[in-house]
Amino acid sequence: MKRAPVALVTGAARGQGRAIVERLRADGFAVAACDIDGAGLDAVVTALGNDAVIGIPLDVTSRSQWDVAVATTVQRFGSLTALINNAGVLHRAAIADETQDGFENAWRVNCLGPFLGIQAALEQLRRADGAAVVNTCSTGAIRPFPQHSAYGASKWALRGLTQTAAAELATAGIRVNAVFPGPIATPMLDDTTQQRLAAVSATGRLGEPGEVADAVAFLVSDAASFITGAELVVDGGQCLQIR
């Protein structure tokens, strides 16, 4: 009997990450749900309520915690098939007001974290059939948003990392792709921001976390077996607008 595919998802305690966990589980994946928010992580695992989902506390900027997360996943499920680097921070500040700590923290979570994850998972992904990595970028890595220098720079860096990893790992049978969410209705955006973005949206609404999860599920599936280095924009037409 073929073993079920196994995914490790970061930023899994809420929003897009939780939706990704739920969608992959529905698609037959065993899932290691990882997040720095322990209470939120426990709520996700409890809500799903089955042995094919485990919660693992993870600060994605910590190499040692990444090693533990991958080892725990493999010990529980026997392998690791897919890595979804979804954890991220949205940090706003004008260039004149930005701090070194604020800028560096955005980069550490949004780009260094995925890099450490790919390194930690690489040995297991090399062994897997149909191995895939999906990085959550942002439309902020396609077009500039004022007051977002730290966030935008870190997501542009993640975009570059995705492309480089895709080129380097293709011969190992590891596909590396990215999703680029636009305005999505998650706790990362406060109510005022959600209302403002919905008012100017080309489609008249924000995206739902499940719509991002659908894109991720496609990219880790056999239906995307010939796709690597792709950038799948999930933004309701945001990048088509000039404002």
C-alpha cells in the first residue's frame, strides 16, 4: 500500500496556514502543523481531531527548532513529501521611521525562515517521490507598496530564493514554487485595512484563506508534476490595477 504523502506547514495556527492544513488533510496528506503560537496550534489540532495531524511549536528563524520539527515529523509519519513555508510577518513603517530591528526581523521570518526550512527538509525531500516546496510570497514582491520597505524587501528576497532553489533542486526531483497572495481576509489585516482593500478590489472583495490553500494544494499535487519555478498569483486582479 502506498504511504500517504506528508506535509509540513508553517504559520499553521490561523488564516492561510490553517486553511492549508485543512485542505491538505482533506486531500489525504498527513500534516505537521507548525507555528510559534502554541495555543493557536493546539486549537487547530484539536479541531481536526485525528492522528494524521500533529502540532509542532516552531520559530522559523531557529535552525535547531527546524531540525527538531523535521525529525519529529519523520518520526511520526515516516517521511516528508512537501514543505509549505507559509509563516510570515506583515510589518509597516515609512522608510524614515523604520528601525534596524524591524527591518531585520521581517527578513528573518519572511526569507531566512524558508531558507532554513528548505535546508532542514532537504535530505528527506531528496528521498521522497513527488517532493515539493511551496513558499508564500506576496503581491508585495511584484509591485511596490509604500510604507512596506521591510516587508517588500523580504518578500522580494523570498521570490529570488524560490527561483534559485527551483533551478538548483530540479535535478533532485524537488519542485519549488510560490504563491503570491494579494489581499486575503485573515487576522494579519485589521478590519479597517480589510474594508479599504475590498473597496478598491477589482473583484469587489477580499480573497478567502481557502482560495490560497487551493493554489498550494495544486502545486504540491501530482497535477503539478511538471511545474517548478512557477509564481501563482492569487490576488483577485490586484496586480492588474494601477493606483
